[in-house]
Amino acid sequence: MSRFFLERYKDLKSYAPGEQPEDFSKFIKLNTNEMPYPPSQKVIKAIDDLQLLKLNLYPPVEFNNLKAKIAKFYDISRENIFLSNGSDEILSFIFLGFFRDGANVAFPDITYGFYNVYAQLYGSNADIIPLSSDFTINIKDYINIGKNIVIANPNAPTGICLSLSDVEKIVKGNQDNLVVIDEAYIDFGGESAVPLIKKYDNVLVVQTFSKSRSLAGARLGFAMGDRKLIDGLRKIKYSTNPYNVNRLTLTAGEASFDDDVYFNSCCKKISETREYLTKELENIGFLVLNSKANFIFAKPFNITANNLYLKLKEKGILIRYFEQERINDFVRISIGTKEDTDILLKEIRGII
Ligand SMILES: *Cc1c(COP(=O)(O)O)cnc(C)c1O
């Protein structure tokens, strides 16, 4: 490491993304929870020459057109919405603006790896609360704890989802602290906490276009909450990178909200394929957690998780294995098309 790099970051363990081969035509990619389906035709048509011709100009900064569409979709108002370059950037802004320098923030031991990275980066005081032995969140661990809270719902990589009434209990039970609900996977079967933002000023709901809207490559995420929370996020954005969403991505995001039919049909196919894959793996003897996301978390039968990951990679199928205590006998498999899922099942049967 450079001698000029700050001492405080020397032990920072940064986030390890799943493998992203430059040429992924060689692989069936089931390792980073992307949609197997392309973006809507409306998105593809919207990015036309006219849009490209405007690339000499900076993009807008408030994104009012896209905010209006999201506001209509969720029956909230534009002032309650913040848009950003992927929801990872929003999470970073939240830790920077709300949880920095010794602020207390609680999250589960098994959850999205970035929370701990941001806690280290910004010097938050992280309280890491173990999930129950069945990998569920015990909501009693989060009520009236006098700390800020971040919960992914559905949780990653377990896929397990809290009910809206349980989320409300956590929000209601911590009204002097900020509760962040990361809903990256909510469209695959969970119930969103967005309605709570009208009742409580201490909840921020974070969502992304990367998973259910087939736009991981475009980088677009959004947060919804009380206007004052949104103003805090805007302040951080205008102090770091005001042009954080590019023109083509904005256009893609708007067009995606114009195609509910396609959005709903993709989400439905994913949840159907998830149920199919779950049943088939259970029949082989795998333990599969109850997922409401576009992935499953499973403990293989007759082979170690790490071996299954390696053997499938040899066969051209990428899945995710985490070398982390408590979950190193599980693999996470993103839900692909039905065809990819049948190939996966055939290879797994062959391997074990
Ligand atoms: C994928 C994911 C994100 C990041 O989404 P981007 O919008 O692509 O940055 C955030 N939170 C969780 C839990 C995720 O799985």
C-alpha cells in the first residue's frame, strides 16, 4: 500500500464483488443476482440518437421526471424521493451523512457485506447482531435498542423476508433513531415498507433498478423517506458528485417505469422459477431457506458448498460461495431463466 494512503484505511476490508467475467457468454451467470432477462423494449427504444447527441451536456441534477414516475407508482410525492448511482451509493451516503464517526448502527451478522464495509470506512460504531440459528431476524433484538438500524428485507444472502408488520414494529420501536430498510429484492415477493414513510419520519426505504428492473449495468438506485431525510441525502450528493446519474441511465430508468407489464411478468417468472428450483433441490436432499428474493440460499447434499461451487464453475456455471463463518456450508444461487435452471439442475445431479 502507498505510504501516502491514510493510516485509518490500512486495515479496511473492502467489498468483494462476485466474479464479473468480461466475456460472460461462456458462462451461465447465477452469482450476482442480476435479472436473466434484458431490459424492457421501451428502455431499449428510449436510448436513441437524440439521447446520444445530448451527451456533450451534463445530465440534470434533480431528476424530476423520473421522480414523478416513482412518486406515482408508490403514491408518495417527489420530495420523498432521492435518486443515485446505484443503491450502494445511497447506502454510502447514508453512512456518511447519518452514521459517521462513532454513531451507533446495528445490523445482522449475516447480511449484505457492504454495511460493514461502510461502517469501517466512515468510522461508525457497528453493533453486529447474530441472526437466529434458523437464519431469521429476531425482531426483539431490534426493538428499542437506542441505535440506528440497517436491515435488508428480504435479507441477503438468506432471502428470508420480514412481514410489513414486523418492519413497522422495528421502526415504531426506535423513533429516536434512523431505520434503513434495504429493499433491493422486495419486488420478488415481499411487502414494501414504503407506506410507512408517511407515518414515521425515522425510516428510509432503499430500492434499486439493478435487480427487478433488469438495469444492473445502468447503475440506478433510489431512497424514499421523510422530506428532511431526503434533504440530508441531497446535501451529501451536492457535496460529493451532483451529476451522479448519467443521461442514458435516467432515460432508461424513466422508460422502465413506463412498462409495468414487462416488469410484473419478469418478477412473476423469477418467483415461479425460484419455487421450481427450491422443490427440485429439496428433492435431491438440499436444505433450501425460504426465499422471497431472486436467489436461493442452499446447503448442498453429499458435497461441500465450496466443492459444488468449484465443480459448477468447471461446467461453466457461476454461483456464489461465501467463505464466512456460519454460512460456509451454503451456496447462493441466483434465479436464472427456466432453461438455465434446468441445465443447472442437470449438472448438479451429475456432480453429486
Ligand atoms: C444488489 C444489492 C444492492 C446494490 O444495488 P445497486 O443498486 O446495484 O448498487 C444493495 N443492497 C443489497 C442487499 C443488494 O443485494
